[in-house]
Amino acid sequence: VFKFHFTFVGGLKVWECALDLVEFLSTENVVENGMKILELGCGAGLPGIFAFLKGATVHFQDFNYEVLDLLTIPNVLMNSQPVESMVSTRCRFFAGEWTAVGKFLTEILDIKNDRYDIILTSETIYNIDNQPKLLHLMKSTLKPTGTIYLAAKTHYFGLGGGTRQFEELVRIDGTFDIKVRQVVSKGLQREILQMNFRA
């Protein structure tokens, strides 16, 4: 069992799909030392922290700067002791919406020549209006041989999003193959989806 130290700030919380994703990563052993990983909509950053502790370089992204400053960064530091110096060399933090972050990564950091091995994200497909931005960011920053692991509820009531609806969007777009890797039936049904570029 993988145990984290983490803090709660105000109304911020750890979403259950993030915990599902950590459990999946720990049982499937998909993260390897030296990988370059991006966690989108990171919040508390638990999947990214897990990858960091496995030896990966991890970039954390969240829409809100305050989330990174008050929650993500403190959690990374609490879970990296006594190797805080490694955080400065193997972690980066980006705030902003997905279109702006994608532009920054591809133009400023020239990520197109050094893309991510794995992209992690949880609870980020609830709003169907934002899904095309998420999908575009994934396409522009993932290595041709890379993998995306997305954890989400099957349906977000009142919001329109969910894993079935997102699968349909991905299939229509035609860039990625997508499949269900894990189903969690406790409470509202949740799933881990895997995405890879089509051959």
C-alpha cells in the first residue's frame, strides 16, 4: 500500500479518481526511473508525486496558481524529504488554462523535441466544453510512443462529461486509440482509460 503525506487547504480536496490512478500506477508498474511525465489538472498532485518518487521528472499543471502554491508544491515537498533538492531539478509547476499551457510548452520550452513519456490526469473531463482543449494539449505534448492514463467517472451528472462521452470524442478525432484499463464500481462508477497514438 502506497501512503502519502498531504495537506488540505480551504475547500480543496483530494478527488477519488486521483487515488484510483495512484493505485493503478502502483499495481501496473508503468512508471520507470528517468521518464518525463506531465500531470494535467493536478490539484493535490498525488499521481505526479507517485511518479516523482519512482524516479520520474514530473511537470505539474493546474488551472489555478493558488492550488499549486498552497497545495501541490507543499505536498511534493512533504513527500520528497529528505531529497528536497531533487524537486528543483525534477519538478516544474505550470498554472493556466490548457490552451495557454500548451502554447507555452510547445513554443517556449520547445517540448515538441522532448515530449512526455506519460500524461496523467484525473477528474478533468467533467466539462465537455473544455475537452477539445485537453485533447489538443495531449496531442501536442505526448511522445509518439507515449501513453496517457486518464481517471474519471463514467458520468458527471448535470455537466455532460464522462468516460463514454469522452471516448466518443477521441474516436471521432481519430488521433488516439482509447480503451478502458480498469473499472472501479464502489460508489459512482469510475474508470481508468488508456490512450496511445494510432499506429
